[in-house]
Amino acid sequence: MDTILFNFHDLLMVVTAFECLLLATLLAASARTPSLSNALLVAFLLCHFLIPLHELMFWGKLFRIWLLDISPDLFFIFSFAYYLDGPLLYFFVRALLYKDIQLKPKHSWHLLPLALYVLHMLVSFYLQPDAVQRQLIETQHIAYSSPHLYVETLGRFVRMGYVLWCFMLVWNYRQQLRHEQADLKTSDMAWLKIMLLSFLLIFALDTVLVCLKLYGFLADDFDMNLLNVVGLSSYYLNFVALNILIFLRFTSFVTVAPVSEQPLFEAKDESAAVFDQQIALRLEQLMREQKFYANPDITLDKLAAAAGYPAKKVSLTIKQCHQQNFYEYVNSYRIAQAKLLLAEQGPEAQTITDIYFAVGFNSKSVFNTFFKRLEGVTPSQYRDQQNP
């Protein structure tokens, strides 16, 4: 066979599709326990396995002709992935960050853009005579016509919305984390933010591309050179973003400590009720007598279980009694004990490293930052002041 079906850009899409499929397979095979977040990430990657295949089938010049000889019905069968990757990314982030997230029938409204696209394709393409289908593929007229451009534009903006929604989930998670975790380093979100930013750029470029097509349609003047540049740029950016994801997956993915999706209490609860004195006394006993704060893995759930009260009541009591969130509450006890240890003199005096481990910190940088925030000086400076 002398005909060359793929050029360099086509091969890039083939490699991108293969890498997505490979990473999805590795994630599925390496999962030690079933996880909704992992399953959703696998599904998201499978969508990005199908997207370059769709682009290759429709825009690959010789490959399109070869495929058209088989059947025009083969075209667009993978294009639905454009309307699924946004919701899958959103639910992946949500399941990763929050406890007890389940997919329920009420979430089916996220499939509305997909349903609209399927209905459009049935009317505009699949229910058309074979000759019309072939003409639409050969001329690529469907990609530059109404209502296809309107549906496609809507779909691209919806994808953008889902990524922005993911950033909101991360922001909310960081706020909620302070009410349930004493060590924020256990949930480093840098890798997730880089991943989301990468796909935000991809989705934004895809949106720009379809907006340029829509503008060309409305103005009856398509700038094909510009469309080609933007389209090819999206292929390369997608390839780069995928490799960033692969790099992050095998170097920077950390176990995220999930938190409650909804706030433990509302602002009105904080000011309306008087804290429970019995809970406050029990917490004081755990902290001062049993030094519960020294547990480096302490969480709100663990403290509530030790106190024998619901986590919501414990969190509300801490907020009302001390005007602190859980993170501030636990670490203030740690700093108080660290000050005592730093003031010790003689051969029994511990090093600063020993001290921050002894009081429950896992990170020297977090210890120094929190200490300086409360005391206005670093631990070393505080020791020097106490031992002139």
C-alpha cells in the first residue's frame, strides 16, 4: 500500500490517544481498592483517548477518504467524548476531595448537553441519506454550518465551566480542610491545580477555535489559515498537557485527605447557640492531660471519637469557645507546648527538630510559619530570647 494515511500531525494524535489509553489502563490495573475518583479519572482519560481519534477520523485528509469508503456512519461516533469529559473531570475532583460522594440519578442533568448533541447529530447527519452524509464528510461542510456550530460552541463553553467549577471545589476544600485537619501538608493541592490549569488551557483553546468558526460563519468569511494554526496548536497543547498529567501521576500525586462536602455548621449556628460546657471540658482534658494534639495524624473525626461527641458539635464548640477553626485550635496547643520545650536549658534541652516532632508537627516549615504567626518570632529566635 503506497498511500500515506497519516502525516506528522496525525501521528501526534495517534500518540496522544495511545498515551491516554495506556495511562487509563495503568490506573485501572494499579488500583489497590475500588475508588470512585480513580474510576472517574480512568473514564476521563478514555474520553481523551476518543477525542484525538475523532479529530483524526474527521480532519485527517487521506484517512478520512479511506474511512468514508467503509461507511459514513463511522464518523462522529467518538465526538460525544467532548460532552462527557467536563462532567467526568468535575466528578473526579469532587470524589477526590470530599467524603462519601456517590453518583445518583439526580446527577443525570449533567448529560443534558450530550443529549442535545446526540439529538442534533441524529437530525443533521445520521438520519440523512447516505449521499448527503458523504457530501457532508467530503466537503467538511457540517463543521462550518448551522446549527452544528451553535451546538459545538455551547458544548465548548460548558467544558470551560466545568473546569472553573473544579477550581471552586478546590478552593472550598482548602477552606473546609482547616475545620477538619491539623496538618494541611497532608493534602498538597499543587499537582491538582497544575492538572486543572493544563486542561483549562486546552478547553480554552478549543473554545477559541469554535468561536472563530462561528464568527466566520456569521461573517461569511472563514480565515482558514488562522483556524489551522489554532486547531494544530490545540493538538500540541493537548499532547503536552497529557504528558504533564502522566508526570504528575507518577511523581507528585499524593493521598488527599477527603473532608465533608458541606460546612459542618452555618454562620448562624456559630453565633446563635452557646457552646456545650461538657464538650469544652472534655476537649480541654484530652488536650492538656492526654496531649491529644501530639498525635501527628489528628483529625476532627478522631478527636470527636475520643471525646465521644459528634464531629459537628465538637467543631462548633471549638469555634464558639475559642474563636478558632480546628487547624488553629490544635496547633495553638502544639505551639504552647513547644514554647515550654524551647525554654528548657541544659543537657536535656531538645533540638528544634525534636521539638516540632514531639508536639505533633510533621513539617519544620509549617511549625516555623505557625510559630512566627502566633509569637512574632521564629522558634530559634524565641529560644535565644528565653536563654540569653
